[in-house]
Amino acid sequence: MNDAHGPNKDTRRLIVDALGTRIVVRFAPTVSDEIVTAAELAWSDAVAERTIATDAPVVDVTGGSVETALSDLSTRVTLAALDDVKGTALLFHACGLALPDGRVVAFVGPSGRGKTTAARRLGETYGYVSDESIAVRADGEVLPYRKPLSIIEPGLPTKRQIPPSAAGLLDLPERTLTLSALVLLERRADADGVLVSEISLLDAMLALIPQMSYLASLERPLQTLAQAIARVGGVAQVSYAEAENLRDTIEHLARRRGIAPSWRACTDHPSAVPVGRVGRAEVSDAIELDDGSIIVMSDSTIRVLDGIAPVLWLTAIRPQTREELRDAVVAVHGAPENADPAPLVDRAIDDLVEAGLLRAP
């Protein structure tokens, strides 16, 4: 893929930097010069000037109208970058702004929460990191994605793609970017100014995980996410009505240091389960929180264990009889008044077996 005259001298090829990886955009001979020129302009703030590896991801542009081709290109470059980076970083569906010292505030949330609008308004004051996707390495380094802004315009069937600089957004500081705040956006028309509130580790993880890509590709996905949350002092939720109101909140969020949530890993290797006993099944990852609940990831599925389920799951690291598990539950929670605990415990065991978290040969 290397070019003796520089990677972007080929007028039918464009190389862009997305989430720390190089993506090669190739234009088919049938693609009009108008589309090529429009793509070069839209991606001008993400152009990569360095040579690239021979196995760099490639996105082919084959035709269509200018608007359709650019909208499709933005989606496909994003997907190619996410696929290339998966397993090496936490990937958030978020917009990000960088302070001059390299601290990054990431606003996370589903479509419709105002991430692109926030990026446009706040990027006039702070460095534009991305309006859509942010990658965070294990040490907290943020990999930017200065993709074109996707702007909805009345009368157009697809969003218009414009380079951040054309929208007046600032460049990034010349230093390593480091995540300093994870913020959940909640846009509310009735919000009076900006309300910042702390949320629990459990609520934070349950809100963040659906807004992430390829989390299960990490070696210890839940632990890695919990470590990132602890590093920035927990997750804040921001309720607001207008993106402009967030401007005075950025530096407060970047400086904010809540009490880092505590947790412990509970991924001991389970023993083989003999017939007649109940034991723990293999899972991708699991962490126990301060409130006694356990978050488990198994086959990319997230489950929260509460009530008597954590006692059963933790005790079953060594295979137990059902009677032994009942005794363990009673020892922690006590016996129910005027009721036999056996049916209640057996039902909970069966539910965990059905969920694939316990084994009972």
C-alpha cells in the first residue's frame, strides 16, 4: 500500500486516521471526480500522512450520488475502524472534547441524545475528538476519530458530511489525549440549566455497555470497563436542555473526581462438576460490587445477579450439593419465616442453570 510519492498522492485513493488505525478508501474507476473531491474535503481533518501497513483495512467506493456515497463512506469507515481496533480498546458510542492539556471528556449516549450537536457547539471552544466513536486504551489514552460531522438538513434524504474545521471546530492539542470523564447525556426539554449527578457503578455499567462496540472482544471486558470508570472517579449523568448550556460544565467535569467505585473480580476457574452436584459454569468475566450484586458476562450476554443468586454463584466455585447450597443461602440471608427455603433455593438454582451460569449434570 505504500506509495513512493506519499500515501495520499494517488487521486483515486484516500487514507484516513480513524480510532488510531489507518483506513484506505479506494474509489472505483466508475466513481465521478465530484465524489472523490467531495470525499477528500469531507475527510480533510482526518487525512493520514504516514505510510501504512500492507494489511490496512480497505473501504471501496463504487458510486451513487455524492450525498449517498459520502454518507455510506462515513458508516463504512467507522465500521472498518471499530473492527480493526476491537479487542485492544474500549469502544464507546460517544462524542469527545479535549482540553488544551489533553484531558478528554466523553459524552456517551444513544442516538438522539445530542452528541453531534454537543460536539459542534463545544468544539468551537475545545478540541474536537469525535462526534460518534471514541476508543480508550487500558492506560486511559484516547484515540481520536475526527470524522466528518453528519448534519441533518431539511429536504435531503441523507445527512450532509462536512469537515470539522469547516464548522469552526478546533484542532486537537499536540499531546497525548487521556480520558478524564465519562458522562452519560440525558437531554430533557424541561431541564433547568445543567444538572450533574453521580450514578452507581452498577447503573453506570448497565447504561454504558449498550453504547459500546465489541466489548466482549476484550480479554477481561467487565474488569477493563470497571477499571476505566474507577480511573476517572466514576460516571456522571448530565441532564440538560441545550448543548450551549454544557459549555461551562466541561472543565468542571474534567476536574471532577468522585469516589472511585470499588469492586472485585470473581473469575476463579471453576472445577469439574460431578453428577449430583451443582457447580459454576465458565463465563467471559464477572465482577462483584459493593452492594453484593454481581455482573456476569457470558457469551456476550450481560446478567446482574442479586438476591440469593450471588451466594449461590460464589459458593458454587467448588461443586456443592443442593443441600449445601441451601445451607449457604440460609447462613447469609437467614431462613424465611414460616416457609421452607428448599423450594426457593432450588428454583433460583434452576434459573441459574437455565441461564448457563451454573451446571448441574
